[in-house]
Amino acid sequence: MEIKIRPLRFEDSYQINDIRTMRGVFENLPSLYSERPEFIQNFIKTFADSDHAFVAEVFENNYMRILGMAGLHINRSPRIRHSAMIGVMVHPGFQRRGIGKRLIECLIDTADNWVQVKRIELEVISDNTPAINLYKKFGFEQEGIKKKCVFRNGEYKDAIMMARYKF
Ligand SMILES: CC(C)(COP(=O)(O)OP(=O)(O)OC[C@H]1O[C@@H](n2cnc3c(N)ncnc32)[C@H](O)[C@@H]1OP(=O)(O)O)[C@@H](O)C(=O)NCCC(=O)NCCS
């Protein structure tokens, strides 16, 4: 399976919506099963030069199928514009095949080598071991815990704040 990483396009919004509302994904994102494609369309419309989003896609049965997405969102305020937030997700049917790694590599290459981002931050629900392991692989370290910060399946869960910096 030849996977290509390329910039996100507006017309990807329907496939992105499909993935964001799948079990195995939405529980660990700040999204809901009821989320509509308009949500991601409106999100893309807010993008500026400081937003860098990518998808992983594969050509399958004459169709370009999106398997994952990741974004690097640089702070716009002058004194913190060396920092950025990231997010990543992979289609549940294609997880554990190195796609998350490819997407994070692309974000880190963008940060380190192209847009002068020194510090990358993220938040992850404290029991999301796959994501925590993925981030640790790229040098992200825990900086703090946000207690009971997210409601998931009837329970308030902690989130871990992680960051990687390179000066
Ligand atoms: C987290 C996520 C993006 C990982 O994507 P992926 O394509 O499955 O990850 P990869 O195959 O590239 O794996 C990279 C590393 O992540 C870790 N990892 C991935 N899946 C794992 C699992 N099920 N259990 C433990 N570690 C896991 C491992 O360290 C792995 O490296 P290894 O294969 O050398 O052991 C994916 O599980 C996902 O989309 N989850 C739902 C959405 C989500 O949680 N997003 C992050 C929100 S903060």
C-alpha cells in the first residue's frame, strides 16, 4: 500500500468527517459522533499561513482514499509564535501501520525545517496509550495534567499536556 502525505484540501472535508466520527477516533478527540462535515469545512476556512494540515491518502480501486490527518497550528500572537499545537488521527481500520508516525514526521519536519517553530504542544486524554506512545517516540514529554478536563462516555477524564522543544 503506497501512502502519500499531502496538504489538506477543502474537498477532503467529507472523508475527514467520516474518520472523525468513527469509533476508535472521536472518543479521543474533542469531537462528537454527531459532528457534521460543516464543522471541518468551517475549521479549514479559518486557516491562515500559520496552519499546516496534511492528510495520508492511498489510491485504491480508482479512488483516492484518505486514511488520516494531522495539523500543526502555530500561535499567531507575536511572543508565542515560536509555539504550535498539533493534532493527529488515523482511520481505525488502518491504525498500527505507521501512518500516525508518517504524519507526525511531516509535522515535525515542517516545524523544525520550514516554519521556525521551536516548541510543539498538545493535549491527550490520560488513558490514550497509543497516542502517548506515538508522541513519546518523537521526544514529547509530559508537562502537566489537566484534571477532569474532558467528558467521555459518561466520565470526566484527565488530559496530559505534552510538549517537545528544540532550540
Ligand atoms: C494515535 C494514533 C494517531 C496512532 O496512529 P497509528 O497510525 O496507529 O500509529 P503508528 O502505526 O504510526 O504507530 C506509531 C507508534 O505509536 C504507538 N502506538 C500506536 N498504536 C498503538 C497501540 N495500539 N498500542 C500501543 N502503542 C501504540 C507505538 O509506539 C507505535 O510505534 P511502534 O509501531 O514502533 O510500536 C491512532 O491510534 C489514532 O488515530 N487514534 C485515535 C485518535 C487519537 O487518539 N488521536 C490523538 C489525539 S491526542
